[in-house]
Amino acid sequence: MPMITVEFTDDEFVLVSARAASLGKSVGAHGHDVIVGGAQRAGFPRDRPEGQD
């Protein structure tokens, strides 16, 4: 399964962790939902970009 690494400042991580906790999610699950939701709202196609098989 593809995976990404995201870097945060300490202050950003506190903010993101608090938001995830308020939703009852892990930071990873919240990050996944935010990224996928943003791509869906933008209307990007579901096909993988070339070279990412």
C-alpha cells in the first residue's frame, strides 16, 4: 500500500493531534481522511498518475 511521510512543526502537530482526538481518530486516520477528502472535492480522477503502479 502506498504511504507518505508528512512533517509538522511541534505546534502544528499539537493542533493536528487535538483535532484528530476531537474526532475520535488517530493522526494517521485523520490525515488520510483530510487528504482523500480534499482530492475528492477537487474532482481529481481515480486513476493513478503515470509511473506509480
